[in-house]
Amino acid sequence: MPLTHRHRTRPFRRHAYGALLIALLTAFFAAPANGATPTASPRQDLPGSFRWSSTGPVISPQQDGSNSVAVKDPSVVQDKNGKWHVFMTTAARTSGDWSLAQTSFSDWSQAAGAKQTHLETASRIGPGYRAAPHAFYFAPKDEWYLVYQTGLPSYSTTKDINDPTSWSAPKNLMSSMPDVVRDNIGNGNWLDFYVICDDAKCYLFSADDNGHVYRSETTVANFPNGFGNTKIVLQDSRAALFEGGAVYRVKGTDTYLLIWEAIGSDGNRYYRSFTSKGLTGTWQPLAATEANSFARSTNVTFPGGAWTKDISHGELIRATNDQTMTIDPCHLRLLYQGRDPNSSGEYSQLPYRLGLATQAGSTC
């Protein structure tokens, strides 16, 4: 203690020591667990309405002998070195064959010219109907997973996401269509499978092109096996809850965000959104109407010129690459599929491209 303080009386010193002890105890019990770094930033929640600014197409079919007419259904992750990996469905010209491709780059300015590897021929994923990929790192097993549809929910794995040839042969997450899906699917299709996990369980969300959102579950310890207990967790008209769904944990909260593709009254695709406290909670509308949508051509601006009226099957860029699917509500970006509004014809032949939309006017 400095010499100038030595003349202070004992009662004051006892009071000072007591105050110091209280301050230390308060700091200790308030400190975050697991060695996390404290932050002074307030918790950020999602807004009730959204605005976006979009690029033009950043990824298009390459003239590489694959004869692709479209790239669709993107999933994007970033590895530990900061490299981006985008997985997508490709559609073959004329035949309409659906298959999977992977492209990687260090910066989004490189996306258009980055090589696209066709996983059907380059890896053990092999030929056949493969579509709507969802990529993530499953930390408990130190493996990368690619979930996609083959008629059933399927998956492949790799230890090295930088080697597209290393993906394993497809295995099924579920061996058959659950009864609840079969009873409600009508003339739809069971498709667009999306995995998200909390500390205890992993959940498989899926669509049926008939207005239903399904959730199946297994334990984290048993993943990727054991999916069951399939339930309808959200339902509406066929056009209002069509397909292309995804679910995310909002960073720093116990809130989860569900986005689901709908078909608008003008025939164009757009995204609705819902939130829930926990993955087994009730989904409540957030920005879920045509007038106040999560992402629609009416709340997306195109500084380089409007090139699409569809804001269709896409994925938010996550703050982590793991199975928690965590997003930062202060930095929302949506990689989505769009197309020339004047294009027409059979669905597989529509010239979809991938664009990147960034949230505008964030309140963070």
C-alpha cells in the first residue's frame, strides 16, 4: 500500500477490504464458464422485419463438360482456415438429372471463377438422384457431414473437407418414410433434410411440398443413427410452407430461427420466418407474411440491377460451422437461388444461379 495511505484508520481499512472482497466474489460468480471471454456487448435479438441488399449471381453453372443448366440449393460452411466451401445441387440440361457439386474459395470475390467439383463422379457419393445438400462439422466425431436427399434422407462423411474426392458412399439417416409423413404428404415429396443439434439431441427437419414441417430426433451420442419420433411441428397451406427449410440457433440466446420457403401470390418464391425458445418449443411467426417476409424480392434491393424475383432455397451463413447451426443476428447473410424472371419451362431446366444477400439496416 502506498505510504500516503498508511495513516488511514482500521475501520476504514476493514470497510475497504470488505468492499474489495464483495467485488471479487461478484466478478467470480458473474464470469462466464468454460474459459469464455466476458463481453460488454448487450444480447442481440432478431428484428421483427428485414431488409436486404443483394449481389448479382456469384456462382453459376460452369462450362466444364457437366452440361449443367442450373446450380441450386446451396449450403455453405467455413473451415478452420477461413476457406469457404459451398455445396449445391446441379441440374443437367435436357435430362434434368439432379446431382451434387462442391466449390471452395478464400474470398467471395473468387466464387464465380472457383472450380466446381461434381461429387457424383469425383467421390464415392456416386451416380443417381442426389439433391439439396446440407454441410456441417460434427464436433463430437471430428467429421464433416453432408446430408442430402436420395428419396430418403442420406449422408456422406469426410475428415478432410478440402478434398472433394474423399466423401464416403451414401448411407441413410432413416430407412423408410415415417407414417406421419406418409399420412400427410398427399401428392407432395419428402425432401430438403436439415440437421441441427443442441447439447443432448440432434433433430432432422424436413418438408413435404404440402404445407407441413416435420421434426425427427436422435441423441447426440447416437447420431447419425436412431432417428425417430417424427412429428409435425408447423403446418399451413401447401404454398405457404412449401420446402427449402433451415433452422438456426441465434448466437447468445436460447432462441431458434426457422426459415421456410413459400410460393407467393405472384408465383415467385420467398422466405417466411418463425422463432422458438428451444428446438422443441412452439414456432411463432416472426416475419411470416408476404407483406412482411423474411426475404422476398420486395424487401431485397439489387444495386447491380434486379436479376431475380425468386428468393428461393438458400442458407444463412453461420457464425460457426458445427452442428449447432449458430448465426450472428448482427451479421446476417443469405446465399440463395434466383433466376431470370423471364425464364420458363420445366422446373429442372429453369436457369437458377446463386446470389448473396446481406441484411441492410441492422440495429446492432
